[in-house]
Amino acid sequence: MRKKTLWLLGISLLFLILVTLLGIVWEDAAQQVDFARKNLPPGTGGVFGTDWMGRDMLKRTVAGLSLSIRLGLVTAFLSALAALALGTASAMGKWADRAVSGLIDLIMGIPHMLLLILISYACGKGFTGAAAGIALTHWPSLARVIRAEALQIRESQYVKISARLGMSRLQIIRKHIAPQLLSQFMTGLILTFPHAVLHEASITFLGFGLPPEEPSVGMILSESMRYLITGKWWLALLPGLALTGTVLLFESMGRQWGRKRRIWR
């Protein structure tokens, strides 16, 4: 199991680095228009074919995935960090735990996509709006897991003994509780990342995410919908499969990591 997890982790990291760097290199090439090569199917027009403006769909897809990966990494880290801070704060006392629990219940009581769209729209959409929406809506599930673990550690004997010996609550959290929550933080970060990528593509597809000039996968799928009835299946199918494969790869890596650590059920 450990060997399989390490292999999957290595493949995922290599894929992430390769796609991110290729996307940055191909960012300008993905926007190059060549009407003499428009609407060419895979094979004739390259691996992924070309679109209605003659743009290379492989380069557009990789550039879009690169942008989604960068946004996903930033938002997943911010969400996991917020979850760690709030979950750890629950160990401060009953009043802190009630406040954190109430906030988690409040956010989770609102439909996720609706809240995500509202925050993204309120922040002006674009990269900043999409990042704010994703970062502010993806932390509650992880915060609930970390909170439960923090409360369990707080009730352990060695923590109670430390309190009797005069250690303050902040010292107990810093020395005894927070270090044991880092494994949950890492698992949550890995599992949040594919969801962040998928939700960025979703709100962009709906028109509330990244702007049309960005070669994001969500925008590629949105623009390709009008061409599906004309038989140009590759415009949506291949970028969609690339997005799905990326999400499933990192979802599988997160699950393997969680099983190895025995903290994510």
C-alpha cells in the first residue's frame, strides 16, 4: 500500500509540474488564430484537433488546465489553512467551539454552488472572484474533521496533565494539538485541490468565473456547446476528458494518502 501511494504521489506531482509548465509555455500559442486550419478533427488538426478559429485544442486544453491547477493550488491551500485555524481554535474552550461549529453549520447550510457563484460575482468574477469564491466555500468539511480530532486530543490524559502543570491553552495547542493535526491538513489539502479545479471549471462554464479571454477548460467547454450539434465532438469531449482525468488522478491520490494515514473515512 505504501509503495502504491508513493508511486501515485510521484506520478501526480510529475503530471502537475509538467502540465503547469507546458501551459505557461503554450499560453500565447494557445491563442494563435489560423482560419486556414479551422474545425480540423483530431489527427488532421493535431492530437486534439482545432476549433472554429483554427486554434490548437491540445495547447488550449493544456493552457486551461495549467491555469486551473494554479488557481486550484492557491485556493486549496487557503481553504485548508482556514480549516486548520478554525478547527484548532475549537480546542480553546466551549465558547470557541460553539462559534466554530455555528460557522461551519451556517456555511454548510447554504447550497455550495449558489454560495460559490454569489461570492465570485460579488468579488467581480475573473481570477480574483473565482479564487475568493472557492477559497471561502471549501473549508467547512475539513474544518469539521479537524475540529473533531482537536477535541479528541484535548481530552487525552497527557493534555490534561499538561494543563494541571500550568501550561496555558495556547501552549497546549501549539505543542500538543496543532502538530498532530498536520496530517489531516495535508490530506484535506490534497482532497480539496481536485474539487477546487472542478468547481472553477463549473462556475466558468456558467459564466461566473474566469473571463472569456482566458483559455480555461470551463470556457472551452462553454464555447464548444454551440458546435456539438454540427458534429464537432472533439471540441468538448477531449478537453472534458482531460479535466476529468486530472480531477480523478488527484482524488485518487488524496484517498490513498488518507488511507495510509487512517484519518479520512
